[in-house]
Amino acid sequence: QVQVVESGGGLVQAGGSLKLSCAASGRTSTIYAMSWFRLAPGKEREFVVTIRWRGQDTYYADSVTDRFTISRDSTKNTMYLQMNNLKPEDTAVYYCAASDLYYPPMTYYTKDHLHRYWGQGTQVTVSS
């Protein structure tokens, strides 16, 4: 089993920045990729970004490319999401998810059902 816990959400004005963290614990050796998804009111859960747990591969949704940056600290089993130039449409609950499935193309990890472990989510609200 793997547990993931998000932190770092909050309220920020448009154009501002926030940094989310996701700490993984348990059988972290079984993780192949970790991702961020978000759920906005009235919308379906949306892929944001993913990172290979052992490696440098990443893949971003078009809506956040050039504004968001994913990173990880393997020594701390923690993933980060630096969000810059935030927009009101970024308002959502952000979820950290871990996948114990290996796929060479990172685009596979845009699918939420390929992630077995999920956090409780952290709210990000961007005011205009």
C-alpha cells in the first residue's frame, strides 16, 4: 500500500503563485509515476501533470504548460507542483495520485484510472 498526502493549497489572486506538495509513504518502491489531477465545480476530473518516479520524464496538460512545474525529491518521497501566473480557471481541488503501473509513454498517465493511490485533495482558489 502507498499513502499520499497533499498540502499547500490556498487562496491567491490571479497572477499569483502557489506550491503544492505531495508526500508519499508506505511501499513507495512500487510507484512508477505520480501525477496531479484537479476537479473544478461542475466539471470532470482533469489531468494536470505527471512525472516518472525514477527518472526525468514529465508530461503536462496544454492548459498549464509554461505556468506549472512539477518536480520531486526522491530523498523525501515528495512531489511538488509550482504553480505560477495562476488564473481563475485554475480554481479546483488538486489531487495527488500514484501509479504502480509502468508505461513507457508518459501520456498513459493522463488517465486517472491508471492511478491506484489518491490523496484527499487540497483546495486551490484563484480570485480575479
